[in-house]
Amino acid sequence: MLRLRSSTISGLQRYFESQDFCYAHTPIITSNDSEGGGETFSVTPSSPLSVKDKEIPIPDFFGRPAYLTVSSQLHLEALAASMSRVYTISPCFRAERSQTSRHLAEFWMLEAEWAFTNSVDDLSRVVEGAVRSVLRDPTPDLQVLWQSMDPTRLSALQRAVDSVVPWSRISYTEAIKELRMAATSGYSFKAAPQWGGSLRSEHEQWIAEHFIGGPVFVTDYPASLKPFYMRLNADGKTVACFDLLVPHVGELAGGSLREERLDHLQKALKTAGLNEEDYAWYVELRKFGGAPHGGFGLGFERLVRWMSGIENVRECIAMPRWEGRMLL
């Protein structure tokens, strides 16, 4: 597994170098929650800061609250404004209480941002190219894991990689329509699919496994379901985004065009209930020569899980962390 992780990282780096992306080192400690979900770990000194006058409030170490990063996206956006095409592969931390086969409190994520892209299809092509690149020439370690993979799953994986046809694209609205038709026809979902509601794991897996039968990009989700930074579509209801769903895993990657229009971004921050002052530097990027841009994030352990056939992301990293569990 460690060798597979190493070779997969190397393969991804070769792909992005071939696409003229610059590898960037982004901060692990940050002042922002880029997802706006509040599922962050706070960072404080082990020894309390002290002042001579006890009546003076003790300041934060950095002068403001600090957190472990949940995503490098906002920092990559700032770098893309000058470098044009940037990416990183770095750890992320989310205080999620999800006890599932695809969630970890500490995980690794491939993230990329680039300027002068104006379509979700362009973003999807880069993601698809990156994933295909690490599967086209399987390493001996991956081939060993394939020996214990279900033959049907292995065949489906290889078809997805070798296909000359781009992976499927459907809109969120189309996906909901198909899910509702499946429910009407007798397929049992624990949560009823409805427009405006999140796609649950069972919905994602039905779309990828039963409806499409392979990887699929679901695009144009309702704005209310997505973070503030995604570009609003002309309909005023949906955003220019995608989630890449794959069989037996569900969501593998997610991305979007970023909202480069200042007035739209300010309105989105307000709608999300976020303080614009906390994102002042991010908003400033739109005032001085900003460009249309977009990007994505891909869960590395989920990729390893899908390509190897392993059932749980906890087995795809040497020292997994999740709620209630941290041995080392």
C-alpha cells in the first residue's frame, strides 16, 4: 500500500508537470474555512500565552483564531493569479463525525487551480486526464491488489480507463430526475431524492453503478448546496460545478469555476452568513486584475481505494485518524 501511494503520487506529479502546472506548497495552518462548513480543528499553543498585566486580554498566537486547513483552494487561487497554473498534494483536516468507509479526519488531497478557464468541461478533462494517467500503466503493486479484486469490478475499472470516449456528464437536475424515476419503479432509497436536496452516498452510488455503469461527472448543482466561491450560472439558481462519482466509492473529486465577479462574490458571502472581513484578502483578488479561473480537489485515499478495490479508506493510509481513533 505504501508503495502504491508513492507511485500514484509520482504519477500525478508527472501528469501535472506535463500540463505546465507549478507545484506549490500551501499553508497547513490557516485563518479560513474555505468550505464554510465549520468542521475545523482549532490550533492553539500547548502553553498559554501570558502577559504581565492579567487584566489585559491574552491575544491569540497569530493575532486571530487559527485552524488546521480543510483545503488549500483559496491559497491556490491567490497563487494562480500570478502563476496561472498551480497544484498541490497536501494533508487536510476535517472534524467530521462521519463513521463511513470514505471519511477520515486527516487525509491527503490533490488540488489544482488555473486561470483563464471558462467551462466545467475543461475542468473535467483535466481531472479525467489525471486519474486515467495513473491507471493506464499499473505498477506491480497495483497488479498484486488487482488479483484479489472482484473480477467484475476490475473489468469495469479497466473499461473506464481504456475507453476512448470521455467519461459521462449529466446535470444535477438530470440526476434527480433519474433517481426519482428509479424510486417510482421500485428502487428503495433511504432518503427520497428531490431537487434542492443533497445527493446522499446511496444516490451517488446508484448513479455511478446502476445508471451510468462507470465514472460520471454530475454538474450544475443548486447554489444552496455548494460553497460561496462557486460561479453562479445564468439561471441564478445553480452554480458551474461538478462532482466526479465513481462506482463503489461515490464522490471522488469536486470542482467548479470560481466566482470572479466582485458583486456576486460579496453577495454569496452574505448569503452564506460569512463575515466578508474574514475573507478580505480573497475578495481583494477580484479588485485588481483578477481573471476567470477554476479548479478542483480530489481525495487521494478515495482514489487509492477505487483503483485498488479496497473497501475502506482507513486501509489506504498508514496511520489513519477518525473520530475516537488516533493510535500514534
